[in-house]
Amino acid sequence: MNKNVYIETLGCQMNKSDSERIFGILSQCGYSKCDDSKNADLLIVNTCNIRQLSADKAYSLLGKWCQRKKEHPDIKIAICGCVAQQDKELVFKRLRGVDLVFGTHNIYELPDLIKRVNDGEKVCAIRKEPYKANALDYPIERAEGVNAWLPIIEGCDYFCTYCVVPYVRGRQRSRMPEEILEEAKRIVAQGYKEITLLGQTVDSYGRDIDDDSVNLSNLLRSLHSLDGLLRIRFVTSYPTDISDELIQTVKELDKVCEYFHIPMQSGNDEVLKNMRRRYTRAQYLEICKKLRSAMPDVSITSDFIVGFPGETQEQFEDTLSIIDEAGLDYSNTAAYSPRRQTPAATWRDRFIDEKTKKERLAILNQKVKDYSFYSNQKCVGKVMDILVESSKIEDGKVVVSGRTRSNKVVHAQGDDSMIGTIVNVKIEEASTWCLKGKIV
């Protein structure tokens, strides 16, 4: 008899891609995807451990599911992702109702793991190294729509002092270009129009492969040749990995969008050094200058952490000033959260109090909003190319939504036939988070 599986995905785009692969593998095990957790026979939370809030959210959800299991004992409950990779058997001690804990390197072992769980076993499967498998041998049940995720590199070699990623995702591992190209062909054949290449440090793609021709620039050129593919994006960039060759490649290739997400984390050099970020404020600004010199319409977004151990008020103000100076269209922000295994988590004598962190975060968030509005206002009056992704009814009229090449969200009156096509929209109105206009 067919069973239902529900997955709650927390965190980054890589987790979303992993969940699509989990859905695909489980479909071969007799499971159907369901959108309501109450109808599921198997419940999975795919977790993020980048901040304590994300980990707490995962355990809170598991707690609710375990309560339900008391009334429905046949339900199976699983946790995967970065929290699972780090906490391992500790999950069972916290929540007895959990049946399966599997790590970031165990996805392709799922058929065997699920069989063991259904046979009544509690299973904790955590590998330190990835399970040797060809991703092309396994189905992927992607989300419906216009856009598809395509991981090209996983893990990270930078070991920033605050970041748990190298410990839970491992060292940098690039997929072979032939495998990526084949998966991209399958994506396009399924009707997707845009591909986003994923990696924790996507620009360093290929450095762990003993072949100088394997790099992001050459991969973009290969993907650009695919008929039916309209747009290509890539995230996330490490500042000093953005080469002159890559900038020129993005400039030359029509399908590659002029959009770079480049986490800076702090605008102050001393804080950056303590974070073990391998660049300075001046170097980051020079990268932004190079990008805008090559592509005047490029959009640059970033990530910032406030309240890093030892951060002074003046150092925080350097972060505020970099928003304007670098011209960052939008930034993700967070208060520092100590993560187990990381060096910064041991610097307790330098921790910033919660009240100060919250105050700084609120100030930075307002700065980000103000600049985002300013950035969007500059689009008013321009005609922009929009890849239409969805539609909805507003006041009895069809409103389509999509994104510009620079990743700005745009709404305009249209019709459902436009989904998956590129239309020209004259921007008439700007807000902090989106643009509105008229199709021309």
C-alpha cells in the first residue's frame, strides 16, 4: 500500500535541493509526497544549524510530531540535515519518538534506512564522508514551477570561526562537469526555464578537481549552450573567489544573470580577521567596483552578522556604512549565535549581551530596508526583462509575478500563458521588497 511522506525544510537552498532528492528517492520506496503533515505516514524535518534559532525550530517541530505519535503510534519520524549531522544519537535522548536520524552524507542510503525503520529499528546513520553514489542514478522530485536548483559543489574549506558548515557539510567537493551538464539537460527537458547553481562557495567550483579547465566560468559556458534554458544564476559567492575571468564570463553570456550574492559578514577589518574571513573592507569594495564597471546594472546582495564576540559600537558602525558604500541592494542579517565545534563559541569572555545584539540588529535591519527601497526606486521608469514565475487573481484581474535579471521581484497585470516566458515590464512603482509595473 502506498504511504505518504511530508518534509519540512528549514534553512538554505541546498537543503531545499536535498529535500527534492529525498522526495525522489522515497518515491521509489512507495511513498507519495503530501502537503499536510497530518496525512503523513513518514514525517521528516530537514534541518539547518547555522543559528540556534533554526535548531530550536527543528526540535520544536519534532516535539509536536512526537506528541501526535502517542495517538498514532504507526507514524515514523525522521530528522536529517545539519542538526542531525551534528547531534547524532543525542536526538534520541531528547525525543524518544524519533525513529531515524540521518546526516547530510546519507541521503542515497535512504531506501535501506527506511526499510530498517519500517521493520521496527531505531536508526542513526551519520557518515563523516559522503556515500559514494552517482546522483544521476536517483530520481529527483522537484518543486513545480519555472526555477530549478542544481548543486554543483558542497562543503567548504574556509573554516570561518563562527560557521558550522565545514563540520556538518564537510570539505569542498565539486561534482564533475559532465554529471552537472547531464542533470541540467534533464531539468530543461522537464520544462524548467531557469537553473540556479548551488554551492556554499560556488565560485570555487572545480578547485578540488585536478583539471584547470574545470571552473565556474567554463561550466557556465557549457550550460549556456542548452536550448530551452532561459536563465542561469549561481549562489553563494565568497568575495575573493570572484575572478576577473568569471566577471567577464557573466558579462558575455546572455543567459547568465547579473546578480551576485556575496556575504561580507562585517564591515570592519578587525572583526573580519577575527571571523577568519580572508579579505578586507577595501578588497570587498574593490570587487563591487569591478562588478559595476563591467556590468552597470549588476545587483549585489550580502549577509551580515552583528554582535560577533568583541564587536565594538564603532566596528558595528563600519557595518552600517558599508551598505551605502558598497551599494548593497539587499542583505540578510542575523545576530551572532554561538555554534558548537566553532572557535568563536569558546570566546565567552568576549560575548556581546543579547540586548545589545538585538538593538544592533534592529538598526541594521532598518538600514537594509532603507537601501533596498532606494535601490528599487532607481528602477522606476525603466523597462526590465521579467521571467514570469507565477500568477494570482487580484481584484478580479490576473497579476503575474517574476524576477528581473538582477533578482528583483516584479508584479504586473498579465495572463497565465506568460508563465515561463520573458516579458518586458515598465516599472511604475517601487516598495522595499518589490516592484510593480505594466507589461509593454
